Amino acid sequence: MDLALLAAAREALLLALLVSAPPLVAALLAGLAAGVLQAATQIQEPSLSALPRLAASFGALAAAGPWIGARLVRFAVACLELAHRTGT
């Protein structure tokens, strides 16, 4: 395999981790806060923990959307340039 292709694959995996981090971290923090609140109030309703996680994930996607889009476009451009250089 070409070293440039391996570097692109490595960059793709790293990019997948980076762009998935904001909604995952937001959902983690919202779930932790909801769990603590449920434990403190002794209310064990599953929807009370799912709704804040969903809202936090959407909020994080809305806030980090431009950054995620810019990173994905930059990677796509790099991949297209690599394909043009290698002639495939």
C-alpha cells in the first residue's frame, strides 16, 4: 500500500474521533447530571435521562457544526488531491 494512502486512512480515523467527540461529551455530561439529579430525587423515569442527553447532543452538534463541517471539507479536499496525485 502507498504510504500516502495509509496516512489518509489514519487521518480518517482520527477525524472520525474528533468530529464525534462534541456530541458524545455533551451527552455524557448531560447523562451524568441527569443521573445525579435522579439519584438525589429518587425519580427513576428513563425518559428523564434520555431527553437531556438528546437535547445536549443536538445542541453540541449545532454549536460544533461549523467546525465539524470545516474539518470534513478540509479532509475531503486532501483526499481528492491525493487521488489526483496518484492518478486513481
